[in-house]
Amino acid sequence: MTRFLDSETKVRKALLCTIIAVILIDQAVKFAVKLSFPLYDGFEITPWFKIFFIENRGMAFGLEMGSKLFLSLFRVAACAALIYYLHQLIKRHFRPLFILVVGILFAGAIGNLIDSVFYGMIFSHSCGQVATLFPESGGYAPLFQGKVVDMLYFPIITSEAGEVIFFSPVFNVADIAVTVSVFILLLFFNKDLTHSFETRKDRQQRHEVHKQKMRERKKP
């Protein structure tokens, strides 16, 4: 029992450090861009990688869906569900690496949630000007009405006319955390995912089948 408690503590510490690191990197980049450029401005790092500041009201990669308030509340509900899910994974002693990948997914969701909930209140608008933090006249939008800051732009393939053929979405560090973690979970932790959504009855049945197979193997 003590061994399991020690293991849980180590996993929780590693998980917390991972989540904080992803959120800090995401927010640091967003603050730097928001406080340095007006909307639709930036700079070129290479011909196929640019910092290009945009804001969006919607989901990852600039996609939009429904009202802004609905999206913000949806993000809150999703993050709350992920907190409960992570707690259950630790409690049921799933593989630490699996838990950390889910933690990265959670951190990405939190990163964009912070924009949606608070950025409208703490920043002035960026249209034709560089935003200020905590403006005297108040922010550009009320609570839960903030816009998500995106800046990473990879126009890898362009036409001779300069039109982007691939890849046109502009995204942020939080989007990367969500997308990469989902791909890793689907590619390398498919069995863990399946087992994590089992009911107690399903787990008992699976353990009984496993025990039965082991007994059969031991038979001469």
C-alpha cells in the first residue's frame, strides 16, 4: 500500500510539473505577441515559418463553432472532465507516461481556456495598435468573451502568386499540445484509452478472463 501511495505522489508531482510547464510556455508566447504586435502583424523567421498575430473566437487552428460564451463554457466543462479523468487514471494506477500525455492534453485545453475567460478583461484591443495589459479604460470584452491568441504560421507550400496552398492555419502552443497529445494517445496508448473507459463490471470480467487464461496455461 505504501509503495502505491509513493508511486501516486511521484506521478502527481510529474503531472503537475508537466501541466504548469506547458501552460507557462503557451502563455509566455501569447503575452509576448499580444504586447508586441498589432493584429495581423509579425515577422518572418524563414520563408515557411512566420510569427503572424491573429485572434479567433473559436476552436483550435482558428476554427469557429457557435457563440463565444458557449465555447468558453464548453472549454470549462471539458477541463473539469479532464481533471476528473486524470484523477481516476492516477487512482487506478495507469502507466505514468499515459497519464503525462493526457496531462499535456489538459494543459493545452487550459491554455486556450485562459484566453477565452480572462484575455478580454486584462488586455485592450489589438486592432491597429499594440495591446496594453490592464488598461485604465478596461479590457476589450467581458469575462468569458476573450479571444484566443494565435501566432504560429507555416505557409510551407505557396503558389507563384503567393497564395498559400499548404499549410494555412495559424495556431498556438496550446493547439500543438492538444493535437500532438491526441495523436500520441491514438497511436501508442489505444489499449490504455480503451481500458480507462471501462466500468468496474467490465474490469472485473476482463480480470476473470485473464485469470482463466493463466490457469489454462498452467495446466499440464
